[in-house]
Amino acid sequence: MRNIKAGRLVRGSSSVKFAILLMLLAGLGIAVDYRMSIPGSSVVDRLYARPVVLDTDALSGDSQLSIKQAYHYLHHTCAAEHGILGDSVCWATISEFNGIDARLIAFFFRNDRLSAVRVAFPAESHPKVLALMQKRFGPERRFGQRTDAFGNKIVGWMRPSGAIAINDSVEGDEEPFVLWTSTDAILMRLLGKP
């Protein structure tokens, strides 16, 4: 009778060990996925993702605090930025942009004023994003000889509040984006002021 009980304890113990091992492996898989994936596409990022509705014509030189308040439901990560779009950035994982599958939104600020907004999408969302912009703003225009990191042409629209740019096409795993840049930021860049 003792042997039977001992056998059950060993079997039960190995089942618990196996379950713990599976949970550890799942946790490791999620951690690796989070560290190795494209920002906004990991399991952890997708859990925090929320949809965003953004009217680019309503954007202006809002402060960082007012943007955080307007999009309080997003999980913002803010940091200093040393680039042409601004001197600080707050970005968040999103699930949708105006009803279209999206990954990230980044709000750029210069001197605590909104200077640019960049939205990144999965490649398969590009036709929908371009169609949405064309429906809203009409036919796009080419912005000179500018290209994205993959060599795709940059097209867009000049609006009263700023310029809206988008890749004209994407292939494979390339990341399509929409970039709004404020009129003030464009003028400051043209005048050579920081």
C-alpha cells in the first residue's frame, strides 16, 4: 500500500513540474517575442494597444500635457529625441488608426509644442490607409525626390495645419507610415531655426 501512494506522489509531482515547465517556457517565449519583434507587434504590445481616432486637420501646436490628456487611454512612453521631428517624443502602441489596423503612434514635440505625429502600420494596411487619405484629401502629390528608408516615393497633401506624408507603396515587410508635420515646424526648418 505504501508503494502505491508513493507512486501517485511521484506521478502528481511530475505533472506539476511539467505544468511549471510549460508556464516558464511560455513566459520565455513571450519575453523573446517582446524583445525581438517589431515595436507594436509583440503579444505584450498588442495587449496594451487601443484604437485611436485622429483628425489631422485638427492638430495644432498643443503641449505635451494636453496630448497626454487627450489620449489618456494610451500607454505613453516619453523620451528625449534628437532629430528633425522634435526634441522629445511620446509614443504608444495602438490597435487601429481611424478604423485601420495600426501598430504605433508617436507624438513629437519641439519646445513642448506638437511638431509632428507619425503612425506606423503593418504592410498589409497600406492600401487602406492610402485610400482613406485620398478619400479625405483628394489626389496626393509627390514631395520632390524624397524617399523612405526603403526607396519608396513619399507623397502627400498640404493642409492648413501642416503637411501629411505617406509612402506611395510598400513591399514585403516594409513599414508604411503616415506623418503629419506642423506648418510651424516646416517653416522653422526652412528658415534654418532649431
